[in-house]
Amino acid sequence: MTENDNVRIDKWLWAARFFKTRSMAADAVDRGRVRIGGEPVKPARAVKLDDKIFIDNGSTRWEVLVLGLSDKRGPAPVAQALYRETEDSIQKRENDSEARRLFPEPSMSIKGRPTKRDRRLIDRTGG
């Protein structure tokens, strides 16, 4: 752990295990999916203690407070000690997962292209 060092946001996101690779973290930052204090940032932006970070990795959204700084990826318990998720964020994630469970994506049941028989059925029903 580095305490008073400057840690880039992309390195911190990777070390805190929000993204699998540092390049994925940097790409998310470039695309505006990571904000510090509500403002979009660049991958080289330094993270400070008590920063409030909004993270969207494509499937899940978090809002976390920075509790520690590190640019080294370690075991999950160490990574989880770097941040604390806000209560509001926990509630939103639980609601989102419940909504996904109750209302699955309709296209998830479709596997590949329709067969000739399926195509005829679709044409007959007007769907």
C-alpha cells in the first residue's frame, strides 16, 4: 500500500478489482464511465482519500468512498479494504439485480438463428 503517493485512477480501479485489467479500467475512464465527485476524469487523474467515485463497468454500477490507496493488485480482502460502498449504491445494486432476476432479457432465450420451421411460425404469427 502506498499512503501519500499519487495513484492514478486507472491503477486504483484495477487494484481495487473493479476491472480485470488496467487497460479495461483506463478505457472505462476514457469513455466517461468513471467519475470522481460527479465530474468525468482522465486515466492519469490522481485518487485521493475520501474521494467519492462513481463506477460503471457495463454490468454493475457502484458509488464508493476511497479509504486506501494502492497501485498493486492483491488479494480480494486487501482490495475491498481500499473502498467502502455507499448505502445508496448498495440499495440500487440490490434493486437492479432483483429486477434482472424477475424480468430477464427476452433475447436471452433465443439461441442463434431461427430454423426454417421457426421462421415460418414467426411469419404466421406476425412477430
